[in-house]
Amino acid sequence: MSDICDLANKQCKPCEGGTPALSQNDINSLLKQLDGWMQYDRLIGKTFEFKNFYQTMAFVNAVAWLSHREDHHPNMKVGYNKCHVEYSTHAINGLSENDFICAAKVDALFKI
């Protein structure tokens, strides 16, 4: 579990076009450090479940605050008691370490 803490303690770095996306080996290694995140082509995603709409929206707002702070924003699909979070680095058309850093931070939020 210390790996998750390591990722969650990192800060996102600006990515620009021309920066290479992570290799599949790097993606596989970083995915092992996360709990339940799956790779879907050029993104990673996870569905979080809650008891009710209020808890779901509190989580969505916390993710929005975190995303603003890291300047790395996910796509979210929100329902009554579920929120699916997806990360990808659009500037490089693939995955960067930032996606995994934010995923680890979202996992930490969910555990609060």
C-alpha cells in the first residue's frame, strides 16, 4: 500500500504535446499500484459506489476541487449512487504519470 501513498503524495507536472505517452510496461506497473482502476485504450477508469445521491455529489465536488488543484481534470459520469472517473492526458493523446497520481488521490478521497 505504500506505493499508493507514494503516488498520492506526488504533484502533477505540466504535459505538453511532444511528450511521449507512457509505454504499456509503465502503465502496467503503475496500474498495479492502484486499487481497481482499469485501462481502456488510452485512459484509466474506475467506478465508485455510494449510499445515496448526497454522498455521490460530495465525492464529485471533492474530485473537482482536487482536479482544479492539480490542474489535471477527469471525465466523470455521475448517477444517483455511482460516479465513474476516467483520466487521460489529452495533450499527449495517451496516459502520463499525472493520470496515475490523480487516480491515487481520488482513491485517497474515497477512503476518507
